[in-house]
Amino acid sequence: MPLNARSISVSVAVICFFGIAVINWINGLSSFACCKRALAAAIIMYIVTSLAVKVINAILINAMINSQMNQQKEAANDSGN
């Protein structure tokens, strides 16, 4: 079953946003600078996470297809004997 890319990406982006905002705030940056940097980091993390989940889904689906094909080949070889 494929992973839901959007919900995972949004969760990671939100966590990243607040994490970066807190780190910038602790370092003494203004609220606007914290927000800009955190927003940029959240957007980048959303894109990266979305692509990573899509790659993982492709690998998992390919493995499932290969497994099913191998099972069908084994069943055909067993019934042919």
C-alpha cells in the first residue's frame, strides 16, 4: 500500500517550520526574519519530503510487483510439473 505523500510532507514541513523558527528566535533574530527563514525551510522540506516519499512508493510498488510475478512463475512451474 503506497504511502500518502501529501500528509507526510505537510507534517514534516510544519515540524520544520516551528523548529527553525524557534532556533532563529533563540539566536535573537527578529520575528519577521524568523518567519521568512522558517517558511523557506518549510517549503524546501515539503518538496524534498514529497519527492522522497514518491521515490519510496515507486520502490515499494516495484518490489510488490516483482514479488507477485515471482509467485505466479513459481505457481506456473509447480502446476506444469
